[in-house]
Amino acid sequence: MTLDRSQSPVMPADARSRRLGGLAALIGNTPLVTVRLRYRGRECRVHAKAEYLNLTGSIKDRMAFHICRTAIEQGVLAPGDTIVEATSGNTGIAFAAFGAALGHPVVIFMPDWMSEERKAVIRSFGADIRLVSREAGGFLGSIANAESLGQELGRVFLPRQFDNQANVEAHATTTGPELIAQLSSQGLTPDAFVAGVGTGGTVMGVAEAFSRGHVDARVHPLEPAESPTLSTGHKVGRHRIQGVSDEFIPGILRLDRLAPVIQVHDGDAILMAQKLARELGLGVGISSGANLLGALQVLDREGWDATVATVFCDDNKKYLSTDLSRAEPVHPGFMSPDVELLDFETTVL
């Protein structure tokens, strides 16, 4: 099989270097949003990095860019090479954008049940998107197809986000240090961090940043209660928090180095994301709602005066065709109905 590279002429090295510099300025250094709320009568704060303000609208820009830049510096990603990756959406969007900017054709394999907005945005950057049904293997099938195409084609770069240590390093050198500095500007040090696990890069990278900065804080991975892959070690059930719990435990994730796994119901996450948009104007995705609820669970463990941080991974625009835009029933045990959002402040450096 061959790909048509006629629309992606090889970019000169000096031009690619300039593009890398331009992209770097559009990624990271996101504000820290401190949400003040009341939960079951207790007033508390949750600190969340506004990752939807990255170039393509998600935290995945950080790792996709770092993987590309590292591969270019090491000579692994040569001018004109095709980038081939399996993704649940946001990573594919990031690689599609960076491929367009740096002169690389991009092929994305993705499960076909991801949101229509994700698929449309990937195509808008000129990438070739190939959808994989559950019957054809779903997410694991997407990874297998990416590997197969990589072997079939010449001049291919496989980022392998689930196993690439550059994913972890992206957050160890940017997300984590930014969070520490922004909290420090408020006279705070983190007691804990919690975030949903897709690749595991965010939690492992932030944990590494805490270790390097001699910060004694616990890092909790988060998963959907409906699909507790991390807790069971294998795929269980289905869920609606796109971008997390992708059918397997990623290679870069080391649960033995992290605090206990936190679980959040997907319906509760939807309700929380809806509430953040409607009451505070913070238009975030479903995983962000889950992360806030996870942070509340950690506060309950650590103490309501503790400094607990998380990330708002992406925005709500990629979910307008999903249940995020529909009425969601409240079930017993949900936390979001007991959350009263009071205010928020932002911290920038």
C-alpha cells in the first residue's frame, strides 16, 4: 500500500525548525483555574489546569508535540515521513495538526464510536482517518492496524503514545512544574493530584515532576466506575468518558508508583461537566467533570483544607453530538447533585 504524498511536500529543515518554535509557543503554560465550591455543606477548592486552552484544545498537545520534537531531534522523524497513530481522538487531532504544520502526512486509526466532532476535526487538518469497529477489534484493533501499516509502508513514524516515555517526559517537564509554580504563587504546595488515565502520561509525568521537585504529594489515577480496567487489569464493560480506560493498561503506566485508583460514574461526570458550563461558563469535556469529582473524593480522604489538583483535559465542543448535550438522569450515589459551584479564580505565570 502507498500513500499520496503529493499534498505534503518535504519541508526544508530551517522552515521546520521555525515551525517547531512557533508551535511550542502555542502549547503549555495554561492557566490554573481554582474552583471554589461547596460539597454536602463543606466549602473547599479544586485546582485544575485549563488544558483546553492548548493549540488544538486538549492536554494531548503537550505529549504529541514533545514526541514529535524528540523524534525530530533524534532523527527518527525525517522530513516527509508519514505519522501513523492509534487514538481515541484528542491525540489524533494533535498529530494531525502538527503533521500539517511540519509537512508530514498523517494516518489516524480510531474506534468508530468516538464523537463525530473528533472525527471531523481530524479530517479538517487533512489527516487520513480510518475507523475501526468493535467487531474489528476496537481500540486494540486500531493499535494493531497502525503497527501493520507501519510495517507495510516506508518512511513511517509510529509515535506509540501508550509506550513512549516521551509522553511521560512531556508532563514531567511542563504540566507538573507549571502546576507546582502556580500553586506556589498562591503560597500552596500540592497534597494530591488526580486525573483520568488514557495513556497514563499525565499521572506518571506529574508524579515524576513531584519527585524531581521534592514535593510530597500523592498522585491518583482515575477510571470510569462502569469500566474499571485499571482495577481489574482487563477490559470490563463500556463507558462514556471518551479518552480514558481504553480497553487495556498502557505500558507507560506504573500503578505501583501511584496512589489508589479513583472511580467516577460516567453519568455523574456528564452532569458535572454540564454544571461547570452552565454555572461557571467553563465549557469542559466529560473527563474534566470526572476529574473534578475525583478531586472531591481525594479531598474527602486528605481533608477538606488540602490542596488537591487536577486537569480540565479538553473542551465541550468535541462532545456536542454525545450525551453531554442531553439530559442525564441522576442515580443514587452520584456526587454532582450535591456540588454547589460558587466561584473560580485563575492563576497565570
